[in-house]
Amino acid sequence: MKPSTNYSPSPSSPTLRAESGEQNGHGWAPVLPVNFKPKDAAAYLTLSPRTLWEETRQGHIHAARVGRRLIYPRAELDRFIAVRMAQAS
């Protein structure tokens, strides 16, 4: 049976666990990926996928294209959060 191609773990998925041995006192600490698929990037930013696409299209969030896929670097998402928080202050 071919595995589903729609599966992509969310940043808080229990399948993303630290392999370095670092613990947070309650078991293994979740490890965030370096790059996010659009669906996971939207969840990380608490935006809808459509809003994420609009922010990308307008140039507020930069994504890398790998083949036909968009990949969002976590550093770029964190930069976007910092800019939005600074604008809100």
C-alpha cells in the first residue's frame, strides 16, 4: 500500500521529537522543523493558508520554491512574527 502523500506533521506533532537527548522535564522536547510546508507554516503563524498565500504574494513573507513546492524557512516565519509584533507596539 502506498503511503498517503497528504500527511505532513504539524510543528507540535509528537512525531517531531528531540533526538539530541535534550529534555524539557516532561519528556522529550518537540523539535520544530527548519523548513515548513505551506499548511504547517500557516498553522505556525496561526493564519489561514489563504492569508499565508496573500502575505507571500504581497512580499511580506518570503518562500523558496523547490520544484513546484513552496518552502517557508522557520527563520523567515519568525522574522514575520517579529515585524508584526513591532508594528502592533
